[in-house]
Amino acid sequence: MTAKLDPFIAAPQQMKAWYAASTAIADALDPALVELVKIRASQINQCANCLNMHSADARAQGESEQRLFLLSAWRDAPCYTDRERAALGWTEAMTRLSEGPELAAAYDALKWEFSEEEQVQLTLMINVITGWNRLAVGFGMWIETAATKARDAAQLKAAA
């Protein structure tokens, strides 16, 4: 992947706001669930940058290799909870909106496992990672995990 531009340099004010919103939205949900959602949406959107970053983040939080490797086949893998399955089904339905028909079934599962507030928080998280996927794929972004941590620290310091 060849970088076309760095959105943090091209539009620093907007990217600072986007980063802050992304962090606030992610902080509203369980960190392990957030990483599974980020990885699954990134698989669907074919975002190598986000897959690299969030797989490393998930492993750092203690996620098993088995669950990461099986994520694209979560329906057939017994290692996910009903809550995770509902979140992953909703992630797929929201990420593949144009493909349509699974939305109703995904929502039925979602409402059994998540409160209305959590449903909104999860949907916002799916929107956030899909937005990051589009930025990364569209502009050819590639950020190594160590660089991501350094950039995150700098962003938080600048925001304070």
C-alpha cells in the first residue's frame, strides 16, 4: 500500500476531533468486545492497516490467537459468547447494509443482549471503525503498532 496523504497533517483539526470522538465512543463499551468489532468490520472492509493495529491491540489485552483466527468464521466457532455473537452479527449487518436481508435477524439478536443505550454505543463504534477503514484504505495509511501508540500519546497530550 502506498500512502497518498496523511490525514492528520492534511486536516489536523478535523482529525483531532475525529480521534477524540472515536476514543470516547470506544470507551463506552467493553474493550475486548470493541476490538472484536473493529477487527470484524476491518476484515469485511479489507483494511490491512486496521487489521494489523487492532489484532495487536486485542492480543495486548489478552485475546487468544484462536479467537482472532476464527473471527471471520464466528458463526461456526464455539468460542464466542451470545453477546459477542450478537455484536458481530450487528457489525456485519451494519457494515454490509447494501446487502440487506440479515438486518432484521441481526437486530433481534442484538436487542436480547444489549440495552438500548448499548445498541446505540455499538452502532456508533461500528460507524467509527468503518470511518477509520475508509480513511486508511482510501489514503493508503499504514501505521505500525508502536507508531500508533506513540501517536496516540501525542494526540492525548495535545488534547489536554
